[in-house]
Amino acid sequence: MRRYRLQIALADLQTLAEFVASRQRLAVLTGAGCSTASGIGDYRDESGEWKRAMPIQHADFLRCTAVRQRYWARSFHGWPSFSAARPNAAHEALATLRPMGVITQNVDRLHQRAGSDRVIDLHGRLDQVICMSCGTLSPRHELQDRLAVSNPWLGGARFATAPDGDADVQMTEEALAQVVVPDCQGCGGTLKPHVVFYGDNVPKARVDAAYAWVDSCDGLLVVGSSLMVFSGLRFARRAAKRGVPLALVNKGRTRADELFDLRVDAACESVLAQIAAAM
């Protein structure tokens, strides 16, 4: 396949449609841009720069009570809208196209809700909570109820929603220090959302499963990701090293622009919906 450097109009999707249609074993890698139309914010702008402060660090969460208090106070306000998000046209289109598998950097499970049944949640899932001592998993909505009971005053804070179930909460440091964070009901251990925080590693078994898809695919489609984080970038690099054709649907630049054979600089929900309809 000859190498393209294209920025095409939404009405001119034939080349991308041909790319998708000609793959018998298409793998897909998705990022935050795939879920923004569902009301879930992203972290970076179209230049790949941070829109806000970097997300919480894994080590800080584990070692510092104050960090956990701040996280769960913010999550208490961000969770309702995050959990109410529904799949958008991008998720639905990918479910219709039925690639060999979807590797997602998102933690919202919207691919599964749309009907995709071969999905690797690379960074985990926010609808679960894990005990860092005994490993017990529990539903996030149960912790929401426990937070409300332990902190009946917390609901009065003013806030604005932020990416991945976070929220910008207007609370003083003194108020945050009063937040009661529930422990594991089984062993009393520290509870953490079942996601990969910055500074932590994606479980090896999960990475190996994603590599297996990349190693057996005949095309990789990247959707809504700037690939600024290595955990996603490595799969694009792996595919390129194998000589596998790569296509991108994303607004703005990525960390791997030189790897793509075809690039569509547009909103992924619009592009993928039209491709799915055409096919």
C-alpha cells in the first residue's frame, strides 16, 4: 500500500472505507477522542498538550491519605455523569464493523455497551473498585453509596465535571481533610479504582494479549488517540515494525504521525458512522 499524508473532508471517505473493507483481520486502538461525543472529556488538545494538570499518580494515591481524600471527593461528584454516559456513533460503528478486536485506552466500557465483544480494556475499568490488600473487586456504585453515607455534607460542594469520572470541586483544604474514605469491608485495606493510574504499569497479561492481536492483524486503525502515552504508542510502533498498514482517525497531531499510511483529521464519530453506513 502506498503511503498517504492526507487530511480529507468528511464527505471524501472512500480511501478510509477501502482501507477498512480490505482488511480481513483489522485491529483497532482507541483513545479518549472516541468517547468525547459521549460527554466524557479528554486530557489533551489538538496539539497533544495537556489541557489541565496531569492526572493522579499511582504512588501518591497509595502512600498519602490526603491524596485519597481529594481523589474520592472529586470522584464522588464526577461518577454520576460518567456512569450515565452512553455509547456514541463511534462506538456503535466499531461494533457494526466487527474488527478482530478493539484495544482501548479508555476506562468507560462504552465499547462493550455498544455491542463490541472482543475488547481489551488496556487501562482497566472505572466501574470497579479493587482492594489493594486482598484484591477483592466490588462495583463502583456501591462505593458511591458508602461515600454518601460517610460524608452526608459532601453533596453540597460546587463542581465541574472532568475527564474519566473526575471533577473540579470547590472545597477548602480543611474540608477535604474531613472526607471519610471507606476501606475494604473484607480486610480493611485501601480501595482504589480498578484502573491504571499514571506511574503504574499495565498488567503484563493484558499487554501480551494486545500484542497478540497486533501481531496477527493485517491492518491497525487508531481512533481518537494522540498516542502521547507509551502504553498506546507501543502498539502502533509494533504494527509499523511488522510492516502492517496503519490508519488514523483523530483530530490534531499524534506522537506517531510518521507511521500512518492514511490519516483522517476529523471527529471520529462522524467518520466512523459514515463508513459503517457505507459498508
